[in-house]
Amino acid sequence: MYSFIRNDLIAMPPPIVCLVDDNVDFRLLASTVFDKYIPWYSLQVFADGRQFLEHLVLMESKPNLVILDQHMPDLSGYQVLLAFRTCWGIEKDW
């Protein structure tokens, strides 16, 4: 690995990355890339926005990064983003 990463010095949970995409091939590709190249990240994969939002309510801390597919059936990525921001009380900053 890289010499600047010293997990033995800091007892912190791994960064959480949530991937929300209805394309099974993209989810598999992303999982493979994360497992092979950045295994110290915790990748959580969701097939649709509702599944992600249901899981989000149960999370103790918000994810460090959320990757959203913009064009999903049922809920679009933008609708999921708005629900995520409301759930965590994040105000618009743009």
C-alpha cells in the first residue's frame, strides 16, 4: 500500500462510500475497483434510491461520499439527493 496510510496510528472507522445505481454491471465494476484498489474504504451498494434511503435512516453517521445515478426508475438521483439532505438536515450551500 501507500506509505502515508498508517491505519495502526489512528483507530477510525473506514470512510463510507454509498453507490446508488440501477445498473448491475456498474455496481459490479465499482465493487471490483474498490475491493482491488482502495480496500480501506467501505463501499455500500444499493440498487435503487428507495433502498438507499431506507438504509440511510438506520445509519449512525452520514456517508463520506454518495455516488448517485441520475436516471433511475422510481426516484431519480436528484430526488434521492433532496431526500438525503432533508434526512440529515443539510442545508443548500449553492
